[in-house]
Amino acid sequence: MMRTMRLAKLSICPCGYSVLKDHIGIGTPYMIDDSTIRSGFRYRCGRCGLVQLNVKVVNAYDEGLNRMSPLPYSLFGEKE
């Protein structure tokens, strides 16, 4: 099921390093596909190098790439 959700945070790492490009801000709406929520992904922070296991991701529409791309599900707040 497709729905719109807004970014509630930009980082999943305790150091605060953003998962997204600098021009993307909190509150940015994304179309996400609930049927693609899955876990088991490994994330390595680009700043501090912390490795997180079993990260849950969801496919979200990326306007810059004009396609769906996986993003950490925990970045998103409540659905609209």
C-alpha cells in the first residue's frame, strides 16, 4: 500500500550523521510502499563507522532519482 510519510529525523546513528543528502530536511514528504518493509539490513555510518545490524528499511520514492529506493524505516514519522 502506498502512502505519504514525512521525515521525522535524518539519522539512524547516535552520532547524528545524516543518511540523506544535505538539502533534504526534516518534514520532507515521501511516498512509501508499506508492502516493502523488511529488516535484516546492515548499515555502516559514514562518519563514525558504527555498524548497525538488522536495520528495517522501506522503499520510498526518490524524486531526484525518479524511482523507489530503500531508506531506513525509522527515519519516518506518522503517516499523513
